[in-house]
Amino acid sequence: MERNINFKSMDSEREKFRTYIEKSGVMSALTDALVHLYEETERPPDALQYIKSTLGTRSADGDRIRMFEEKVKEMQNTIESQKATIEAQQSEIAYLKECLTQAQANKLPPEDATQA
């Protein structure tokens, strides 16, 4: 009886581990590496090294993707900041144009000044 419980416990642990490696992408990465190895026309002399390098490339690609995602976020923040600056400057331009129009309206033309 105790032996049966022990097997169930081991099966439960195996199932948890299997779920963990599937969710974390390990199974997918290993499967991809094995498929790449299988699809090679010439078998590499060291299959294990080939798989390691394939997995390493995948990891490096992931790092590069994260780096580019961070760059995109930085640039999006810069764009938003620049948009705010542009809006503020456009408001200032509109205000200055209005001031210029009012100043020109208050100034008498030269020929009108001599007649007065």
C-alpha cells in the first residue's frame, strides 16, 4: 500500500515538472533543436555541441529581442515627450501670432498718422 502511494507521489512530481518545462518553453526549445539537427543534410560530428549551440543561439536571440523591446519603449517615451514639446511650442506660436496681430492693429499706418 505504501509503495502505491509512493508511486502516485512520484507521478505527481513528474507531472508538475513536465508542466513546468512545457510552460517555460524548454520542451519547445529542445524539440526545435532536435528538429534542426534532424534536418541537417550533413550530420555534425558532435551532436551535443550542435544542440548546445542551437539552444545558445535561441537564448541570444531572446536577449536581443528584449534589448530591442527596451529600445522601442525608450523611443516611444521620447516620442511622447517630443509630442508634448511640439504642442507647447504650437500654443506659444499661436499666442505670439495673436499678439503680433493685435500690435499691428493698434499701430496706425504712416499716412493715417499725418492726417490726424
